[in-house]
Amino acid sequence: MQPEEIRQVLLDILARIVPDEDLSTLRDDVAFREQIELDSMDFLDIVMELRKQYRVQIPEEDYPNLATMGGAVTYLVPLMKDVKAPA
Amino acid sequence: MRYDTVIIGAGLSGLAAGIRLAHFNRRVCLLERHTTIGGLNSFYRLRGRTHDVGLHAVTNYNPKGSKSGPLPRILRQLRFSWDDFGFSPQLSSKISFPGVTLRFSNDPGLLESEIALRFPGEIEGFRRLVKFVEDQPWGTAFPSSMTARSTLAEYLSDPLLIEMLLYPVLFYGSASPHDVELTQFLILFRSIYRDGFARPYDGVRRILSVLVKRFRHLGGEVRLRSGVQAIESRSGKAVAVVLDDGTRIEADTILSSAGSVETARLCEAGVTGDVANGDSTAIPSQVPGELTFFESIAMLDRPPAELGIPETTMFYCGTPRFRYQNPDEPCNVDSGVICSPNNFAYEQPLPESTLRLTVMANNRFWFERPSEEDYQEQKRIWRERIFAAALSHIPDFRPHIVDIDTFSPRTIRKYTGHHNGCVYGSPHKQWDGTTHLSNLFLCGTDQGMLGIVGAMFSGISMANKHVLGGQG
């Protein structure tokens, strides 16, 4: 998957976790938590959805890499390079 | 038979836990002894009408679009949208004590202005109390020595105001008499006075049907008429549950919403019963609750508002101090709660008109009736006494009754399996859900969360913490 596709995957996951949030204005360089209401339970859900849908294993010590969209995409590129983008 | 997780009880906590686990591809089975789902919050048909078992109002309601609070959190965790449960907010409620009434609604400003009017010397203290409550992150656990009364006394000095504020809080969730631990007080105070009340047009069955449909869609299994008689254990681990019919089901993890006393008994049965296969891991003794209720559901020939009962709920007390305790007499007729499912802001009126009257009851009296005839006769006698006493607080609705049903502690025990017919479970809550077995956890009432929203939150948080975990 290309970075742009990974970004879309994350947006799709967020849209399911926080369906009432406007994600169109989400900035890549600002923490998710500063832009949308996302508590620790919801944050864990991003990790769990990635594992469920794409079998990507993210160890707990790497969670801080997922704080922003930009950081998350950069972190996931090597992990998801061989994963096919959703149809 | 083997599952990743077995959940004992298909009430709101079990269903919510089940959805979380099934969503993340766990093989989950919900086991329910009763013939239908819902547990303490189920519904039933009687003479052509559908009644909610226990629901007065869903507390902890936040309006659509709210982002914080327990309701938005459970919606996100269960992947539901705001409209799925179809909540309509309450109209307004009141607390009525001799000579004083305080009104409150989902707008916290109403209660504040009522207190400013009736207890002008207390308003600053009340505002500081509210600030203290709101400053505590949701679910903050305090030492059990800190209670509602000791905290209220720090902010308020008028004993009548303290009684009035505490009464709905205890009635809607305290498992201990007269007082409640601070941790639970904070949850209840917010759920009643800061968030507020709502109800789906179709009552609790709307919520249950949305939950069970989702659970099944995700591949979860629900087995009705499947009571658990024992939890087998070995070397400090639960290994299987045994159903009433002898079926044995193995699981990696067990979540039990049966209650702490009830779950401990299932473990004992797994060690000593016919299915004994267990070890001698000590089962700590649990403290049973003793508080329970007697409720009459009166169907009326016209909406309660037309009879001068416009409130959603009304907490009434005929004495300056209430008695929140297991009464010596069969029912405490001095005080109680009157509520009507009609008095919510629906888009269209409900087809039926209903009034519910709930008072505290002595469980032993209702368990120990010598015959079915006597039980029925006592139910009728006490219902009439309760109605007569309630007339000090509301207009006479009795000539408008077209049908009536009454449940007692015996009914609650029969359908929930709760020891003593308790509604709010044990006074000792197990906030982390752990038990003496490393893979058996509690969810629901005895984990500490209350009400419909609280029960779902309990199931979700226990599933997250103990089953999905960090490594999921």
C-alpha cells in the first residue's frame, strides 16, 4: 500500500470509530486527540482495527508513533508495503 | 464445545461485551437461563401489552452530538450511530419532600435555580459540589471509606437538602442502605443531575434488539434457556461452565454478569457439585446485597399528564428523612418513585398510558408467603396501601386504572437469579472485575457500573481490559 492508501485506510477506521466527527479537515501534523474526541479506548481501537483488517501487529511501545496522521502513515509504510489496498 | 469467551447472562453488560469481542473476531457465546434476553432490563407481554421489566428512564443520557460522557463512548466502542437507540429526552422530574419540592431536568440549570430559590443559603455550596463532581474524571475510584454523605456534608449544611439530593441517587443505584460509596455517588449524581434521562419510544426492547442483532451479525451466539450451574476450575483457572442440562462448554475466558455472590456460588458448585472437577483454590466469601423493590405498573385510560401527573419521574418522601433500607414492614409506603413512560419528548404520543410506582420492599416477607393465594392477596393489599399513600403527592389516578401488574422481590429473584432479589447487587463492588480465578471476570452490576448505559460500559470495559487487552 502506498502512503496515500494507508492514509485512506486510517480515515476509514476513524470514520467508523467516530462517525459523528468531520474528518475532512483533519490535519496530518497535529495529534488526533487535539482535533477529534478520541479517548484511550478509542485509540486502542485504531490498533485493533488495523490488526483485524490488515493483520498488522503494532507493539505497545510503538503506539506513540500513531499520535498524528502523518506519524502513523510514516510508521505504517514499511509494515504495510506488501498489504493490498482495499478494493 | 469450546469458545474463546463465554459470557454468563445476556443482559446489557453481556451483550455489549459480546459485541466488542465478536467485532474483534473472538468466538463468543452468551448463555442466558431465561427464555429471553435483557436480564434486569428486559420486557414482557401481559394481556396484550408489552411492559418494560424495570426501566424507569435511561440515565446518563447526552443529547445527539455530545462527544464526551459515557453514552458517546459506548456508541463509539460498539460502532453505533446516535439514532440507533432512538432516545427521546425526559420532560422534567421532581423531588418532593414535606413542604419542599425541587424540580430538575436534563438542563442542569433548572436544579441549580430551584436550589437557589428554595435553599438560598446553600447555593454556593451546591455549585462547589457540582464543580467537585465534574472535576473527577469519569470512573475515578475513591477509597470505600469515602461516601456520599461524608462528601455532601463538606459542601452543604441543610440536612433536608442533603436528603433530597441523595434520595434519587440512592434509589437509582445504591446497593447499600442510607448511603453510597463516593465512587458510585459520582457516577450516579452525574447520570441523574448532569447528564439526564431519556427513553426509546419502544422502551428497552429497542435497545436490546439493536444489540442482539448486531451481536448475531458479527457471528456471536446466544443460547437461551441455558442456565449455568457451575464454573469448573483447575489450578486457579476457570476451564469450563456446566449448563443446567449438563452440557459442558470450555472457554479461554469467562465473563460473568451473574453477580459476585452468584458467581462465587457457581465456582463452589464447580468444586463440590456433581460435576466436581475443580481444585481447592479458595473462593473468597462475597457480601450479598439486601435492597430490593416492589413495583406496580398501572395502565390508565388516559395519559398521566391529563390527570395532573406531567413529570417524567417523581421521587417522593412523606417524612423529612427517607429510609433507604430493607424495611421492617413488607413495603415502605412513605416514600418511593412514580414515573411514566409517557412523559418523554417523543415525536408522537405513546399508544398506551402507564404509571409505575416503585417502593422499597422487605425481601424475606415476599419470599416467605405460605401459599400462592396469600402471595397474590398480599400483593393486592400492599399495592393499595402504596397507592393510597402516594396520593399525598399526586392526584388520584386510581379510577383510571384499566389494567395492572405488580412485581415483588420474589419476581426479581425468579427472573434474574439475584440472591435476595437484589436489583443493585452487592454493596461491595469489584471495580477491576477480577475474581479469585485468573481468567474469570465480573461485568455488570457487581463490577460497579449502573443503569443501562453503565451496564453497557461495564461490559465494554471488562471485554477491553481482560480479553482484548493490549495484545488483543
